Amino acid sequence: MTGTVLTGILLLALAFLGSPLFAVIGAAALAAFHFAGIDSSAIIVELFRIANAPTLLAIPLFTFAGYMLAESRTPSRLIGLSQALLGWIPGGVAVVTLVSCAVFTAFTGASGVTIIALGGLLYPILTEQRYSERFSLGLLTTSGSLGLLFPPSLPLILYGMVASNTRMIGGGVPDVSIDKLFVAGILPGILLVVLLSAYSIRKNAGSGTIPFSFAAALRALRRSAWEVPLPFIILFGIYGGYFTATEAASVTVVYVLIVEVFVYGDLTLRKDIPRIMGESLLLVGAILIILGCAMGLTNYLIDEQIPMKLFEFVRSFVTSKAAFLVLLNLFLIVVGMMMDIFSAIIVVVPLIIPIATAYGIHPVHLGIIFLTNLEIGYLTPPVGLNLFISSYRFDKSIPEVLRSVVPFFVLLLLALVLVTYIPELSTFLVDRLGVR
Amino acid sequence: MNFLDKLNRIVLAAERAFLTILFSVMILLSFFQVVLRNFFSVGLVWADPFLRLSVLWLGFIGASLATQYDKHIRIDLVGRFLSARAASAVSVLTGLFSTVVCVLLAEASWTFVANEIDFHDTIFAIAGFDVPSWWAQLILPVGFGLMSLRLFFRSAGTAIDLVKGGKNATEGPGERP
């Protein structure tokens, strides 16, 4: 027992000192199996099981597609289009920012690339239209992870994969799939964008607008004519029953590749594409190695009935579902302060699913709560990724960035409360469309 | 270190070339499957397991490259509050810790592969040829092995620089990808 506790403390210390998380998790698995007297090759047996997950292929494919979009001139075309369509609203440029960042983040999987790719283009537009510096900074920092509830975002896929690999108390498989999650995120995602837009419009009623012109709108639409269909191809492809989420990933990659290389000529096949492949696969490798190392540990925790014990512990002082949800959100906010979204999903979801489902929370609803919390986690110190990327990209100090995000942070908390206590936001479309 | 540096560059080039080729094949094959399934209602039986196992290969080589370029996911907290020298010292500690973990996992993977060789299991068949499982699993010891070597030499290099008090002690692991 003391051995376990000491090992745990030591590993936590190593994690906070900045050890790669896959090594910390791998070490935890090695230690757990050692103490249990099981040969360490059993960890590898579990690790190898990730190759059984039918949706595994979607991860590298969607990541690569997102990186191609980020490296092409899609960001500028996307902003041009939303500007032509929404710029006439008072405070409309802020709405343009929110909408274009949300769409873009859905495809790039919220790896911080949105602020780099779109922020640099949007910041001067916001300044030009007399938006205050503080507002613009807060807006762009917040927008960097907005949209991770929209399909086909990487966190949604990863949550689906990890969740379907867990077991509920009693042994059942949670009722969750990537197809369901893709639909479940749509209304909560729209809620976030609408809330932030309403605030931005109110706050900036006096700022400059871009008069609407039908000709300009048509021009912008024509310029991005090849990119606009993409989300619809994915959604109609999946929900029209033409292909699975993984097949949609494959179609997306081929479509984006052809459009960016041969239609727009933004990327070259011989130079850019291999480089972008390499870069996107760095992220894929970094995520998969954590996922692989966590497989053994998760299996051990389930064998030892740790989720069951945790549930009994929690139940001894939290009896109602409503109270549990408060506790869950507080816990997840703390997780989001410390961990990035991918590691958090891999490590925390297997423990949370059995407990939350025992309180009667639907695993799809839980997924949306989880991701909304982790989206807020992008803005919270000490490790909120968006704060640092924004500080670096716009050359502002961290305290300055922090001050700028406060109103947006409060709005996101409000949205979190709505998403948490109105499960229909997450489940209505899933039930209505009868997604399996 | 010069020889090792050269060797590392060769391995790196091989890894990148392999990734590009494998991933290109995967993209074409998976798209081909979609076309076959939707328009002809057929499919290659071996394609799905092949693709899933290939993701494992992509992942492990990607992780090996992430080690080279120091792109692994970590809690990036302490480094911000330490002096450059203290941060290097901490990175030697965490690097050596990760090296040990990778060595142990490489060893565990090798035991796993050795068992599978004895079992004579097959994983799928292409054109009548049964592919032995351990071919697919070989990437596990190789991947952890490559990662442990890279982690070890990086930490050793940083440690040597620290002791020498060299001005390069705070620099990263070389050029970006």
C-alpha cells in the first residue's frame, strides 16, 4: 500500500516537472502490473488492442486534412466569406471571428493552430474596425478553441473511441458512438457561438461595419466554392448512410488534397504535402502513444474495480444527480487547468464514465459536458494553451491576455451550466435523427 | 557524438520517407475501399485490418519523431518558472526517467513479440499469403527502442553541456521538423 502511494506521488511529481505524459502513464502501468505480479508484456497485449478500434484510422486522416487546410489559403478565404455575409451586423466583425474560428477549429481539432492561422488575419481587421485592443485579444484567445464541439473535431473522435472502450458499473458497454457525438455537439456548439456573439454585438454596437453587397458576397462565395461543401459532404455522407465516420475521414482527405493542390494550387504535391504529413503525424504519434500506454493502465483499473470503489466513495457524500454534476464540473475545470484536452480524455474518461453513468448521466451528454469543460480549460492558467499561444502570437504579456478573456470565460461558464443541466441540448438531435 | 549524429540523421530520413509512403498508401487504399463499397458493394477483406495496424505503425514512428523534435505532450508548467540552467537540469531528470520507461516498455514489447512468434498466429491474408501477427507487432519494440535511444542521447547531451557550462545548454534538440 505504501509502495503504491509513494509511486503515485513520485509519478505525479515527475509529471509536473514536465515528463512526457506517455512516460508517466507507461510507468504507472509498469508499476501497477509489477505490484500485481503480472508480467509487463500484458501491458503490451492491451496496447496492441488499440489496433482493433474501427475508428482509429479517422484520427490520422482528419488530423492531416486539418493541417492541410491550415497551411493553405483556406483561412483567408473563410474569413473573406464570413465577412461578406456577416460584416454588416453592428459588431459583426466579432461575429465573423467567432464563426470562422469555430468552423476552422472543427477541422483542425483545437490543437492551437486556429490562433496561429486565423488570429494574424483577424486581429488587424478588428483593430481597423475600432474594436478595443482588450476585446480583440480576448475574443481571439477564446475563439482559438471554439468549435471543438462541431464535427469532425479530433476531441469528439477521441472521446468516442476511449468511451466505447470503457465499461459501466455492472459491465455494460456505454451507449456512445462517434456518429452520435458528431450530432450531439451541434446544438451546444451553436449555443456557445450565439452566446459569445450576442455579447460581442452588445459590447461593440458602435464599431465599424462592412456594408453588405450582394456582388461581394457572391464573389467571396465563388472564391471558396470548393471549401463550402466540405462540412456538408461529411454530414450528409455520414447521416445519409453513405459512409461511416472513418470513411468520411478518407473522403475528406482526398477531397481537401485535390482541392488545395490541384484546384487552388495553394500547396505543392512534392514539397508541401510530405512536410504537412510529417507535421500532422507528430501530433498523431504524440496522442497515440499516450492512448497506447493508457490501455494497460485502464485495464488494470477496471480489473481492480477502481471506478466502482470511487463511485461508492463519491456516493457516500453526494446523493443527487444534480449535486454530482456540480462536483463533476468543478473536477473537470481543475483537470482542464492542468492537462491538455487529449491527455485528459484518455486518462479521465475511463474513470468518469462508470461513475457518471451510475448517476444516470447519458454518456453522450457526459461527452459534451467533458469537452465544454476542457474547452474552458484552454483559457485557464497555469497551462491553458490558448493563453500562451495568444501571448506569443500577439506579443502581449500573460496577465494582459488573462484580463482580456475574463468576460468570455464567464460566458463560457454560463454556457457550461446550460449544457450541463439541459441534457436535451446534447441528446435532442441524436434522438430526433435516430442516430445509432 | 559525430557518428551518432550522422546515424540519427539517416534513421530520421528513413522514418520520414517510410511515413510518407505508408500514409500515402493508406490514404489511397482507404479511399479505394470507400469507392468499392459504395459503388460496387464489395471490399478487400484484408484492407481494414491492414489499415488499422498501419495506424499503429504511423503512431509509433510519429511518436519517435515527436521524441526527436521534443513534441511530446507534457504538463508545461515548471519550465516557465525556472532559470534556463535549472530547466535544463530538470529536463535531464525527466529525460532519463522517460528513457528508463521506454527501455522497460521495449523489453515488454519484445517479450510480447517473442511469444507471438512461438504462437504462429496470422493476422490477415493477402493473395493467399498469411501474414504472421508478429510482423505487424514488430513496430512496438522498434518504436520504444528508437524512443529510448533518442531520449537517452538527448539527456546525455544536455547533461554534458550543463556540466561544461556551455552556452548551448539551453538549446532544444536541433532544428524543427
